[in-house]
Amino acid sequence: MSNVPEIFGSMVFNDTVMKEKLPKDTYKALRKTREQGKPMDILVANVVANAMKDWAVEKGATHFTHWFQPMTGITAEKHDSFIYPIENGKVIMEFSGKELIQGEPDASSFPSGGLRATFEARGYTAWDPTSNAFIKDGSLCIPTAFCSYGGEALDKKTPLLRSMNAIDKQAMRVLKLFGNTEAHRVITTVGPEQEYFLIDKAMFEKRKDLIYTGRTLFGAKPPKGQELEDHYFGVIKPRVSAYMKELDEELWKLGIFAKTKHNEVAPSQHELAPIFTTANVATDQNQLTMEMMKKVATKHNLTCLLHEKPFAGVNGSGKHNNWSISTDTGVNLLEPGESPRENAQFLLFLAAIVKAVDEHQDLLRISVASAGNDHRLGANEAPPAIVSMFIGDELMGILQSIEDGSVYHQKDKAFMTIGVDVLPTFPKDSTDRNRTSPFAFTGNKFEFRMLGSTVSIACPNIMLNTIIADTLCGFADELEKAADFNSTLTELVKKTVKEHKRIIFNGNNYSDEWLQEAKKRGLLNLASTVDALPYYLSDANVALFEKYGVFSKSEIYSRYEIQLENYCKQIHIEALTMVDMIKKDILPAACSYMKDLSKEAINKKQLCADISCELEETLLKMLSTLTSDLYKKTIELDDDVESEKEFKDVLEEAKYYRNTVFAQMEDTRKTADEIEKMVGEKYWPYPTYGDLLFSVL
Ligand code: ADP
Ligand code: MG
């Protein structure tokens, strides 16, 4: 293993490199741009670009690319070499400030959800100096935002940056009210824990479903699944360990703080967690992490599956979005403080989050909605589709006492009045015991657990930042005009607890009782993507996003369309893959087994007329029935997706895909899995669940 501090960030044009490579004035100007968002002078940009290029070429780079995150949810890159022709047919390596600051990829093939029709087809990428440039695969990658010439965001980064500004502004108003004169900015911090599966590459290549859709569309339950719970935190097998080591090293080179790795609950499932950083950088780095996970796997003859539900009946993969806000002076605003004033501030931020989550359950649900995640949320695993939050008994007790105006007792300590008393200390582990909550307070941050493993963390953080900016704004409005700060503050918290405590649930979120209880409390239960997405367009949500400049109305509509279109496309591809696999592989396999069975029966009879062929006949009968049944269902499924249909809009189409196509797929799969259980192993065309889940040693 190489020297970690030495390799860490070696492929990143970070602050240290900037300081070393840039003239003092240029460095200062760049820092200003990075920290205060000040626009950059083209002359300064020229100097920066040249230094970047020299550094990159020294590291073996030949190309540069504007690296961005279109609404496909993955990253995009188009590489240009640094070459510049000079006389005598020779070239030199060049990179200008203009090329650094702005690029013009052909936007017409990226999803724009109707924005293109209304505005210009062209789009441009713009450098995001707050996220460091890095070298990947011989290219200098420059993190960029992607917008249309009309100014509409065509990507995930732009609204994320806007939402970070929104919460910065509102949180700063609150901090000022508490007399904070040191902080200049409030920063959203995020640490995403990433789950994934690792399977053997040769087996992956034998499964068209995994290749085309990322998940298995068939597969009977193996004799052993996850029931022994012997995988979670288990000893890491040598092949996996070698993979994890190389992955860590690659991530470290890219300046990603890969920190924790362990086996997860399901066989072949693992997790990687980085140390948190700003939401913007965490989002870029999570995308890079997912990319590297796949790339490094191939080198070890493994395949990394990032789908939310690669295997039915086995735990799916999620992503835990640990979220907090802190000042630029390094104070975590969700850390309960030690003085009355700090505690009052903490309680106010906590109240703002409680209110935001309750008022905007729909947006949090939408931010994690996808065809893949529909297999997890509410499907008896991971958090349910109902948004609720966990704050622990201790904090709940305190909020409750504020609501009733009573004294909160903890052992020999008591808490009476906000802003006057110090909160009793609550041990951190008392806030970290509920693993079933979709949104849990874990001592000094919230952990949003509804994310699927594939999703970009941009959208969940856009939502969190915006909804909390909004409640903070409301609080700041009231407090700024208050005659008596402390009593207004107490009243605010009191009122918030009273009106929004229904969103707090400290019990088991996986239980049936919670479903009933949540219904009684009037909480939303948006079971699927199709149920959730229409809420995006409500007047209240449009007004909210417009107020904070995070999304314009047309941007919301475009995102709504794209999310639903993606949903339809994914199920469409899955259905076609299913039809293909059944017709080309599964039915022929079953037929060849049946052929051998009948041959065997005929042979036996020829040998001895009164011999029993009961086994062959029974199997043949059962298989004949099942295969005819499967064929019938497959033809219906094929017809469901292939026949011409008219839909009034994309929502109606998505509903059709969920209620008709997806339902038919589930039914068809059941029959195919029955057949798999009966057909001899040597006939079966694919590696089984047992093979896939237990093959990596
Ligand atoms: P667990 O598995 O118990 O949830 P981990 O230690 O694996 O906990 O992950 C916790 C994650 O939370 C890490 O990525 C960590 O960096 C992140 N985290 C810690 N403090 C903060 C914070 N203030 N803001 C955002 N994320 C944080
Ligand atoms: Mg966690």
C-alpha cells in the first residue's frame, strides 16, 4: 500500500496545488471566487487555466473535459485535447481561461423535459470553482453546471448551488439574531453512505437482465438467503478485500475521504462511507465514487451493482444522506451547545427542521422516487414510503415540556426555559438507536435514509436545503420584529411542536401499527413514484421554489416530466428484456428438459413395457402447464408494451406502466421462477440466485 497522505488528492487541483502553482494575486482572486462566489476576470482565468493545464500535463493528462450532471442522473463528459497546431505540423499544449470558464456541449440529446421546446436548444456548461478539478483517465475534469442559454438549469448541480445559497441566507439571518458576528456563511454538509453489491463478472455477463436493467428479472429463492444474518459486518473475503483496497486508493487519489467499509446485511452486499464535506462537493464525489466502484470492480473480474433492488427477496441497496449545517467558522448548528444561548439556537434549528419535514413530506418523497426505489420504499424493507422523523426520547421529552410549559427532568438536572437554562446533556447513542426511521437525528446531524443506492444525492439535498431555508425564513421574519426575543422564541418553538409533532415518530417504522397510526395522523403515504410525482406541481411547491430562486415553474415542470419519462422507459426496457429472456432462453431450456424427460420415458417403456414412468409424466405434465401459462403471460406482456396506445399525458402513461405493465411483469416472473425450481440445473440458461449471491470468495 502506498503512502496514503502522499497519494491523497494527488489527482486533484486543490487549494495546496493552487497556492503552489499560481501567482499570489491570482491565487487570492481565485480564492475570493471560490469562497464568495465573486465572478472571475478573464485575465485571471487565463492564468488559472494555464497553471491547471501545466499541472495536468505533468500528471500525464492530454485532454480536458467539462464534467457535468445532466438530468439523466449520471455524469457527462466530452473530451477535448489540449493540442494547438503551430508551424511545421507541430503542436503545443494549450488551455485558455475561456475554455475553463465556459463550454458548449450539444445539449440537444440530453433530457430537458420540454425546456428545449420553449427556449434555446443550445446549452452551456459553466465552471463551478467551488468543486476542485481533478484528473481521471488522462483527462482534466472540470466540474461544471449545465444550463440553457435562457438560463434554465438543465442539470442537478445548478439548483443544488441555488438551494445552498437559499439556506445560507436564511440561516445567517437567524444567526445574526442570536448575536453571531463571526460567521459569514452557513454551509450545508453531507456524508453519503453508499451500499452496493459485488458479483462475479462472468456470471453478470450471462444475465441479460442485469446487463440491460441492472436488476434480476427472474430468480427463484436460493436455499440460503440472508436469514442467518451472518454477512453484516462479517469478515471481508479476500477478493472483496482486494477490491476495497484498490477502490480506497483510487478514491483517495481523487481527494475523496473514503473512510468506512464493511459488509452489509445481504450476501454480497457492502457499504462505503466517506467523511462528510460540503453538499456540493459531496454530490460530485458521490457520483465519482459510484463510477470508480464500477470501474475498479471490472479490474477484479467483478461487477458492482448499484441498482436499488438487484435481487427480489434479498435486501436492496440504499444510500444514507447524512445532513447538517455549519458556519464557515466550523460550528455545527445541529450540535446541541453548552450555553443557554447556543441551546436556544439549537432548539430553533431543530424546530425549523421538524416544521419543514412535516410541511414538505411530499418533496422529500419525490426526491427519492424512481422505478428502482419503488422496490424498496414501503416494500417491507428499508424505511417505508411514509416520511417521518426520529429525534429520540430525550429530545422529544424536552420538546414536549416546552409545549406544555412544564419542567423537563433528567436525573438530577432540569430544563425550564429556552434561552435561560442549559439543556440537559443527552448521550449521543441515545439518539442513534432507531435504524428504521426515514429521517433520524443522530446526535449532531440528520440521516435521511430513503435514498436508493443509484440516485444522485443532489435532489434530496436541494429539497432539504430549500424546505429548511423556508421555515428558517419564517422564523427569522417573526424574530426580527419581536419585542421580546426570548419569549417570542419560546412561543415559536412551542407552536411548532404543537402543530408539527405528528411528524415525529420514535417507534418501529417497519411495523403495521405505524401504517395505521400514520394514517390517523394524516401523514402522506405515497407508495410509488407515480403517486408521489404529481405533488411536485402543486401551487405551494411552485411558489416555494420560485420564492428562493431554486427552480422556476418551467424547471419544475421539466423535472417532473423527465422523472416520469424515465420511470416509463425503465419499465419498458425491463418488460422487453423479460419477454426476450423468456422466449429465447427460458422456454427453450424448459422444452429441452421436457424433451429429455419424454425421451427417457419412451426409452424406459421400450426397455420394459410395464415400468413406471410416473416421475417423468408428473414432471412433464406440470412443466407443460407452467410453460403454456408462461408463454401466454409473455405474449400478453409483449402486447402491453408493444401495442400502440394513446396517453393524454406522461402521468397517465406512467400509471399505465405501473398498474398494467409492471403488474403483468410480477405475475409473469412468478411463473418463470416456478419453472426454474423444476428444471434440471444443466438446462437452466442463467446463473441462479445462489450462484450470483455466493460466488465471490
Ligand atoms: P452509521 O453507519 O452509524 O450511520 P457512519 O459513521 O457509517 O454511521 O456514517 C456517518 C456519516 O455521517 C459519515 O459519512 C460522516 O462523515 C457523516 N457525518 C458526520 N458528521 C456530519 C455532519 N456534521 N454533517 C454531515 N455529515 C456528517
Ligand atoms: Mg447510516
